[in-house]
Amino acid sequence: MSISVFTRLVRDRAGNVTTMYALLAPILVFATGAAIDYGRAAQIHSKLNAAADAAALAALTPNMLQQSSSIAQAAASSLFQGLTNGLSGLSGTTVNVTVSTGATALVRNVTVNYTTSYSTIFAAVLGKSALPLAGSSQASAQIPPNIDFYVLLDNSPSMALPATTAGITQMQSLTTMETQTQGGGSGGCAFACHQASTNNSDTAGNPCADGTAPTLNSNMQTASPASSAIYCKTSTHGAQIDNFALARKNNITLRLDELNSGVSTLLQTASSTAQSSQFSTPPQYRFSIYSMDSLWSIGLTQLVPLTTNYVSQWTTDSANFGVMNMYSNNNTCANAACSAACTTTTTPPCVTGDVATSYDDSLGKLSETSYIPNPGNGTNQAGDTPQEVLFIVTDGVEDEQPVSSRIQQAMNDLGNAPGGNSSSTNWCTTIKNRGIKIAILYTDYLPVPANSWYNTYISPIQSDIGPALQACASPGLFYDAAIGADLGAALSALFAAVTQSGHLTN
């Protein structure tokens, strides 16, 4: 070949491209094929991991929890093999399932480990005939334990707020006279307080007991000012109704009403779970229900004693659950006579002021073994006792007088009270340290910005309430029920969280 011919070939770039492509084509083909191999292996690996997860949970089904560890182990292995036999390209697959008992006899832990190889097509030409695949799944569950539930219901006046914003607006429009007589403007009062003393500034303008409207009369009893047509002549028209009766008269649903029906839903859920045929030995549940009734002369009130017949018992006793009965605003005597036992020398001393949400009183009592005994493991083994769970349903605002003056703060918000006036005991911690779980449903304190008391005392701490309640609850057992939420569904969700079964841990 002459130099000129060679030169022409070198200068012919089209020929060079063809030559380079011919040299690189096999490499590009095998690189593309290898990518397909690895992509397919990744898909297979995901399916293997899903099979391992399913196998681990298969050993923790309600029926399987009643079987021996060896039977559960065999069931998990069989399911893994059944799910993976149809996956092409695998060879040398091995699976190892271990089933063990956890911290108590109720707990079962399952681990599924597998190894296998995926046979390649294109990568084999490059010396990689198989890709090793391995994975692990861990899960844990417990046989549903026997549990005693202690339900603490907040029935302070703030729980007598209407359940919806529309209800709040309606209540305020019905009570504009009250705020005018108290010098609070014309916003109206949204709180459906229940009080023995009426014909005063707290009930001004409300209808009379006989259904008539207040009329101007110089002989009105306890009327001040007498010149205002806002009070009732009790001798002829009966006592003036309070705001609680006013809400009832106008069919306004209160948060307390929703709570009453929500507890019914909770108890029905528990009863259905206890009677489920899923378990050869169903769990046993008992319930005791309390209302706070934190007035100095009443204290914690047991509505339902600890019983297995909680559904029928609540059907009967729920009629006794209502908002606290005040004597009048800022006077927490328990009856119209303002009990003679209420003196400054009594122990504890008589306290005026709303002080109607005393967590120190309610939780302090429930921390005692005479109220909630020390918990067991909840098995059916001889000598064992049920687990213990405290359910609290509240709007989370503490309003009490623990030492020398009244405080309003988020529940157990220690150290934030003026002058160090708050209790030194965090009752939530005290109760949980005894091994008792605390489940809390926070019924959001509904904002009432037209109310001066709310703006002064509650609005500044509104953002602290939820976090304080969550800190009180056991991990995973806090639920925030916003305005309009279904309290029955929320309580049932908390119940499910307390009694949950199998779940993946890794």
C-alpha cells in the first residue's frame, strides 16, 4: 500500500467511526445486559424481603400466638418458601426462622433470615454467573393480655364548651347579657356552666324556670341591678336557668355529651375484642370509670366500679356523668347551702375560685394502690394479675390551688406556676414508674377569643397543653382529638394502641 493510500484511509473519519463502533459494540451490549441483570436482581431482592416480612408476621397471627414456637416456626418457613418458589433465576435458597419468648411469656419475637443466589445471563460472560442475595426480617407481638382499665373523665366547666364552632357562636349569642353585667363587653359566654345559684350576673338574661323571659319588676328577688329586665321573679316564674340548662334548651351539643357517647363506643370496642373468636383464649378486660369532680368537698367520683360488665354498667351509670355543679361563678361550694363544713380551718381548707380541674387531687389518688393496684403481666398463669392502664380524657388545663394561690397552667407543667405554687409531684411519672401505662385523649381546648377569661388565662398557654399531655402519656399512647373529631373513634384507636398485636421491628 502506498503512503498516499494509507494517508487517505487515516483521513477518512467515517471509516474510523465504523471501526471504533465495531470494537466497542460487544462491550456496550454486555454492559447493557449486566445492568439488566442487576436491575432484575434488585426486583427479586425486594420480593424476597417482602416474603420475609410476611413470614415473620405469619408466626404472630392471633391463632398462631396460641400455638407452640415450633408450629409457628414451621408456618413462617412454609409461607416464605411458598412465596419465593415462583421466583425465577434463584438457586441454593435457604431460610432460617427463629421464634423466641420476649421479656414476658406474652411476648413472641420472630426473626427470618434467608440467603440465595440469582443466576445472571449477560454478567456471566464477564465472569459473574450469580449474584448473592440475603436479607432479614424481625417482628414482635404479644398475646393480648388481661387488662384492667381505669378511665378518668374531665368534667370541669371547660368541658361544657359546645362541641363545634357553630355551637360556640350560638351559645355566645344567647348570653350577651351576662358579659355586659360583668363588664366583659358583648361577646357572650360560651361555657355551659352548671350552678346552683342563679339570678345573678352569671345567668343574666337567661329564661326563667317556667319558660318565660325575665321581666322588669321592682320585687325581683336577688336582682341586681333591679332596674334591668334581665332577672326572674322566682316567686312567680321560678329560678332563672343556668347556662347548662340554656344549652340543653337550645339543643346545643357539648363536648361532654360527645365524651359520654365516646365512652360507650370505647366499651363496645373492648367488649367485641374480648369476645372475638380470633383467640382460643380471649383476653379479659375490666373497666372502672371516674369523673374528676375536683371541687374541694367532692373530689374524685367513681361512676363505674371495676367490672367485667362494663357495657351494661355504663348504660346505667352514664346518666350520673355530667359537668361539675358549681354554687356560682368563682364559688366552688358543692351545694346551694354552701356546705357548713366549708371553712378556712378545714383540711384541706375551703377554696373559692373556679379551681375545678385539680390533677393533683385526681392523679394523686389514682397513684395509690388502693385505687389502682400494682400491675401484673396479664397472663392466665396462676398467681398472675392483669396489666393496669389509666385512660385520661381531658382538655389538659390545670386549674387549682395547690398551696396559697390559684393557678392555671398546662397539666403537670411543673415550675411554671407563679411563686412556685405548683405541686412538686409529677403524678404522671409517679404512676408510670409503678408500671402502669397512661393513655391520653386530648380533647382540644376550643378557642373562645370573645371570652376575656380565655384570653387572659388560657390563650397564653394554649400551645403548651398538647406537649404537656403527650409527655404525661406512655410512648405511643397519646391522641389529639381536634374540634369536630369523633371521640368514640379516637378512644377506640387508643384502645387498639394499648392492645396492639404483631408489628415489624426491623
